[in-house]
Amino acid sequence: MNPWRLLEEVSDRDLEFIAPGQAEAMRRDPRILEVALDDPRLFARLAEDREAILKVSPFLLFQVLMRQAVRQLRATRFTVERTGFRQRVAVFDAHEVRQFLEEPEVVDYLAELLASFTRVRSGANWYRTKRGWRRRRFSELDLRSLEGLEAEAGPEDRYYLDRRIAEVALFLLGVFPDAMQRPRLHGRTPEEVEVIGATRYERASLHPLAARSGEAALLGSLARRFRVARKALNFLTDQFLYPLRTEWFSGGWA
């Protein structure tokens, strides 16, 4: 992420937590913020004091955790792959996952993605059928709910819908992989959801809005390397999120 854009995502409270008394300096030169976020002592402060988590924004929290995950991946050779419910095997792909996270904008994007799921929208809408109006429940974490909106989506809406469907697939497989091993909870296998995620990222990357926003390359990379992106979130979850994920993410499956 461009340092100036990164600065737009953090609050004054975040800056004061990162470096007390240095908020103005970071506002003038966001490169100072970039260096501070990479300092392992920032992660240590959050890890040692659970109350500190309440003092920062979700975006900052996940920025710090993602950067710590990169550091830990440098010190290991393998990640863990789930082959079934409560079944795991070691896969020697830590180098590949770390390289992916070190690509430009990937950590920033994943931090934004995770922060977006700390508040999940749900509700209901009405739609017309041959037999009259019907009420349809909606949840941002339900892939079928999102897919049900396609018929009413315009050309621009389809870009955001494709992107969000891909993000939901990545989030569920990355943060709640154990639940995703039980297809009866959501009607699809993890392999099917992975195909959905990769396909939707690819469609979003080809949309004119992706080019205009400068995100076509990032979305294309997520499409091609969806499995690696999922492994990155699996690693993050195993290391940091698992004990608190149902508290941090509203609407998530335990």
C-alpha cells in the first residue's frame, strides 16, 4: 500500500498507540509509520496486554499480526494443511506463503479484508416472483445469499459483488477452515468454495473498475494464487486468531 494511503486507514488513536507523541511526525512522513509497523515490539505490546487490543482499530491490529506472521514464516519451513475435520499434515511451503505475503499490497489488502469482517451485515430483502412478493434473508457471510443478488446487479455492482463473494470464500476458508470441513453447514465442500473464490477474483480483476482503481494486478494475483492466500490466513489463524476469532468476527462459525 502506498504509505500515504496507509496513513488514511489508521486513526489518530492508532498513531498515538504506535508511537506516543509521534503522531504529527508520522502524518508528515508516513514512511515513519511503515517502519514502526514492522517493529516486533509493537506486536509484543499487543500480545502482552489483551486490553491493548481494544485501544486500536481492527485494521491496525491485523496489520501488526500479518507482519508478525511474515516474520515467523521466515523462521519455519512448513505450514499445516487440513485434509479433513481435525486432520492435519505438514506441508513444506512456508517459503511460498511468505513470498506471497511480501508482494506489494498483499499484507495491506488482507488486513483490510479481515477488518471488514469484524462487522458483518445481515438482514432481509423482498423480491417479486410469479406468485407475488417473497422475503429473502441476507447475510454477508453466506455465499448463496450474495449469489442471489446477481440477478438484480448492474454492471458496476457485479464488480463489487464478484469481489465480495471472493473475499467471503477466502475469509471462511482461511479463518474458519475447521467449520468449512463440514459441508452440511453451508452446502459446499472446501474445494468447491476455493474454486468459487478464485473464479470470482479473476472476474473482478478483468472488470474496468479494477483497472481504474489500480487493483487489477492484485486481484489477478489473488485469483491465480488463491490457495496460497488461503494458506496465509490459515497460518495467521493458527498462530494468533484461533482463541478469539468468534469474538473478533461477528457472524463467524465456531
